Amino acid sequence: MFKSGFVGIIGRPNVGKSTLLNTIIEEKVSITTHKPQTTRNRIMGIKNVENGQFVFIDTPGIHKGKSSLNHYMVTTAINALADSDLILFIVEAQSELDHNDRFIVESLHDTVTPVILAINKIDLVEKERLLSMIDCLKDLYAFREIIPLSATKGFNVDTLLEQIWKILPEGPPYFPEDMMTNVTERFLAQEMIREKITLLSHQEIPYSTAVTVDTFKEDESKNLIKIQATITVAKNSQKGIIIGKQGAMLKRIGTQARQDMERFFGTRVYLELFVRVSKDWTDDSRMLSELGYKIK
């Protein structure tokens, strides 16, 4: 018997969805930062086991935002539920459920798809508080299982996979055995650049920035990948911040992104970055589509 299925990972921003996916896949297929709303796209992580294949769908954090980009992100996350055999809802252990958590719980009442609740970051909370939180969550929804875990420490992740395995239906493998994600190398390069922007910049900059890879050329004879990418910002002042004094910030972004790419791709990388301004692109439907944020 072979089992396979799609597991939609949902939760509000910054609860550790991408970190958990990377821990399960044992490879960094989704970027992670300490800032909310890092994930913008639907990203698949594929884990092959004996007689089975888990296909996890990492989604943007569900939140009530006003911009067209926020609408795209939330719609992308909710649409993933319709394509899932199982929903994995993640909340944080160290905080009470906020309005976004409760909004997600209310949305779950409209689905017949089984839901597992994972309480992440339990290494940051006392046991008594965790037990109290579990008692509270039991009354909110008929979860199939409630599993406390730590995505960063790997604690209880195997238990989570065991419970998911019990629910997965019989089915064929959807992807080749050596495939770990559905996204392209260009997309991964783009996300690595955006991750460094998010980590190195402050205030509104990460949320007003998009990255597109213009060229991605492999030269096997030189063991080299040449990449040209454009960073789009919403204001002229943001362009100055991204470039920095005498280009220092742009150089830091490029150096750190290139180092990550070289580790991931296993080859030398030549990375060239450009910065452009597209006024208020996060609310411009044409620009959102051009930058890859189009609801399909």
C-alpha cells in the first residue's frame, strides 16, 4: 500500500510555518526570518518515505491586511485549503490566540477536511501554561490531534508526521522521488535575495520590496551560475536605503544572498543586483501581476 497526499500548512504570520517545513524536508526550501509576512507565495515541500509521499504546502500567514498584496497573500493561503487532504494549523505556544488565529478557526468551520493543530515554540513556554492553552484549544474546534512541538529544535516533529501518516489516503506518488520542492531554481534565488533584504532592513522596507530574477544562466564549464536580479521598492527614499551609503547595503544583501546560493546550488555564483522604484506597487494590480503576485 502506498499513501500520498497534500498537507496545507496554515497559520497567522510568524508562527513558524516555513521553519517547520524546512525541518521536515531537511532542506531550506522556504525562506525564514524573525519578521512576519515573510512568505508570500504557495511553496510545496516534498518528503518521500518508504511506501509514501507527503506533499506539504507552505502558505502566507493569514491576516487582515488592507493592501492588494495582503489580499493576494491571504487568498493564496485560503485557496490552499481546498487542494489539501489534510490541514495543519499552527499556533504559537507563548501567546494567547489573537484575532488572526480566531479568524482562521472560524474559517475552518466551513471545511470538512481533517485538521491537525500544532502548537509551535513550546521550548519558549512553561509546561503549566502550555497545558492550559491545550485545554482552551480543545473547546474551539474538533481537531483530529493537538501536537505540541518545536520546529527549530525538531522536538515532536516525528510524532506530527506519524499522525499525518495515519490520515493520508492511499494514492500514487505525485512527484519524482528525488524532488524536494515544486519551485524553480530562479524562484529560490529570488527568495534568498528577499530574505536578506528582510533580515538586513527595517520598518516598512521588507514589506515594500519585491525581487525578480531577470537572468539565470548556468556555465557548467566554469562551474558558475550568473544571476541578474532586480529589487523593486515603492518609494525613492526606500531605494536609497536599499542601496545604502556608497552602495554598502546593496553589497551586504548581495554578498549574503550569493553565499546562500552557493551553498544550496553547490557551485560558484556571480550575482548582480539592480534597484528600481515602482510607486506604491503593493496596490497596483498590473505591477503585482508583473512581479508574480497574481491569483490563479
